[in-house]
Amino acid sequence: MKNELHDRRGFLRKSALATLTTLVGTEVVFANTIPRHYRPLGFDYNPLEGKSPDMKVLGDKPWNVETPIHLLDDAVTPTSKMFIRNNGLIPEAPADVNTWTLTINGESVKAPKTYTLAELKKRFKSYTYQLVLECGGNGRSGFEPQTTGNPWDQGAVSCAAWTGVRLADILADVGLKSDAVYIGYYGKDPHLSLDPAKVAISRGVPMKKAIEAETLIAWAVNGQDIPLAHGHPLRLVIGGWPASVSGKWLHTIAVRNKIHDGAKMEGHSYKVPIHPVQPGEKIPETPENFRIIESMPVKSLITAPATGAVFSAKRPLSVRGHAWAGDRAVASIQTSIDFGATWQPGTLKPAKNRLAWQQWTAELSFPKAGYYEVWVRATDSAGITQPMVIPQWNPGGYLNNACHRIAVKAV
Ligand SMILES: Nc1nc2c(c(=O)[nH]1)N[C@H]1C(S)=C(S)[C@@H](COP(=O)(O)O)O[C@H]1N2
Ligand SMILES: [Mo]
């Protein structure tokens, strides 16, 4: 089913009407007067089905849904607790998944090639990796002044187990020219305007990241088909970089001889100033001033207890969470109960695989009853530690990797 409802003359497509009728479960009586570019509300697939009831909806046009931190306690994030970030509309689910195709084209392929999903599964070896997908704007609400974009708290992050084939294997099968430097993805999600000429998002990564072992063309997450909201039936998954490079509803990957120039690669989208700017300062959005965000910075979360916990001061309090560091590993974590004046080392586990988050635990003793905050900070393998309060402000509100903090009361 095409997502544009009207044909070029402005008449409602028969196929669109049929889908709408099925979705609303009855005749759409005034279907002939549905305005051009108007998307009937009955089309709205509800991505909250199957989600935890405590997920926080930031908006439904497009759908953006955040995970409260205490729900991120699992080592492997269940799909019911995965945040949702959309730039456009969620497309219709395909009637037959096996005939879904992936085309590899672009100026740097020797010749374009198309595979059905069934062929991908049959022809290439499949792998499963736990991968951190974190929105580049996760933590945006912490910046002052506020920037445009979704005001995420710290819950636009997940680490699920993705299954698929390596993009590197597919690209080797296609055959690339020597000038290949970048890839760009295209997904089936319609632009919010429903204008078929507009693309909601089409981002990419340099070849070096594209051909890493963990870069997957995935059809399953946590052992099940990918839910529609997360890119069913096929998705690019690239851990450790802004999740905006992990294209959902994937149908095409272009191999480029220059930095990919798709939607959301322009302006200051997913970019930060090369030199620090004053909070709120506007600078020209030129390549001399901005760099594209690549590996995400070191970060950690306290996932248990939830903020606001009340406990007995007589016994130590067990706290735990995750830490991750983009392309790097996390080397150590520390906690503080005195607003960052002193820090105690916690215990950190190694990652299940490269680009997965790592679990940490700590036993904290409190001198007496009263109000405390527990702060956590992680240090990556290059010796870089999270900032205590807020990192460098930037116009897109990206990369806030400030220490996560919870409030607790000892009684
Ligand atoms: N086709 C498509 N892919 C997309 C997006 C989108 O809007 N359309 N959003 C991107 C962004 S900005 C993020 S943070 C992640 C979110 O993935 P999730 O919704 O599965 O958590 O998907 C990325 N892939
Ligand atoms: Mo994102």
C-alpha cells in the first residue's frame, strides 16, 4: 500500500481507501472529501501497544517515546522498554515480509544489486550482538538555554540483542569502487507532510564504521521479529554512534563517494560546534564550524533503585546500572553520595560484546538518616570521564553525558 493517499490528480487512491477502511473497521463515509495531504487519524498505528505502561510519550506526530530510567534495569533491554524515536510517520507493515527488498546502489557500487529479505537470510551468515542505540539528543532537556528538538531526559537509550547479517558481507558481495567513502540509508517511513518527494531522514556513516563486524542489517531483536515501531521488517543497526544512523524500515543503502547528503545530514542536525560556543550563541552552520557526531561519549545510568527510594540507614544500599562509551569500552565507574566531593569505585563487568553496555554495581554506606543523592560517573578506556553537571552547550542539544543522579532518603 502506498502511503500517499491521493493520486496526482488529487483523487483518493483506491488502495488507500481500502487500507483505511480495514484500519477503522467500517466504511469511511465521506472518503471522497478527505483533503489532499490530510492523513486520516484512523491511519495512526499505536506504537504503545506492547510497551510498558510507564513509558513517557513526548509526542505522537511524530511518535517519540522515552523510557523512564528505572525501567532500563535489564542487562538486555526488552522491546517493551525500548524508547521510540521517529522523524516521520510509521509506515504500514508489509503484507509479505519475505518479498521485502534491500537495494545497494549509489555512485560507488560497481553495479546496483537487490536482495529479498529471504535471500539475505539464506545467503549470508547471521550474527547476534547487543548494541547500544542512544539518540544523539538524549539528555537534551538538561541544557540551558533549551534548544529545539525533543526534550529527552536520559531515557532515549537501549541495549537490545539484534540479529542479522553483516553489512560488510553484503557490500563485499555487491562489489565497491575504490572511491567509496560513506554509506547512506533510505527507509520506507513517509515524511510528516505526506509529500512523497520529501524524505523524513536519510543518514549514514563513513565506510570504516559501515564495515565493522557489529554493523548489522537486522530482522530480529531479542529473538523476535523487529516490532513495527522499531523498523520492521529490516533495519540497519550501528552501535555506539547516534542512533539516527540506524535506519529503520530499510529498503536501500547507497554507497557514496562523498559524505552522504541525505535528509538530516544538513544544517546542525547531529552536529556539534568544533570550537566551544557560548550557551545560546548562534554561529553559521558551515563545515568549518560544525563536525558530524560520530562515536557517542562515555555515559552511565543508575537503574536501581529508582530515584526517590527510601531505605534503612543501618544497612548498605545496593545500587546498580549500566555504563557505555560509544566505540570505546568503559574502564571504571565511581559513585558519590556527597554531591561529587568524594568518589568510591564500583564493580564493573566486561561487555557481552563490543558496543554493548556494561553492568556495574556498588554497595553504599550512609553515615546517618537523611537526604542524599547518589551520583555515578564512568571513565572510558581512553581515560575520559563524564562531566559532573553539564557538558558543553551546543545548538542541537546533543551529547549531554552529565553524571546521572538519583535522590534517596535514609531513615
Ligand atoms: N527510517 C527511519 N530510521 C530512523 C529514524 C526515523 O525517523 N526513520 N529515527 C532515527 C533516530 S533519530 C533514532 S534515535 C533511532 C531510534 O530508534 P528506535 O525508535 O528503534 O529506538 O532510529 C533512527 N532511525
Ligand atoms: Mo535520534
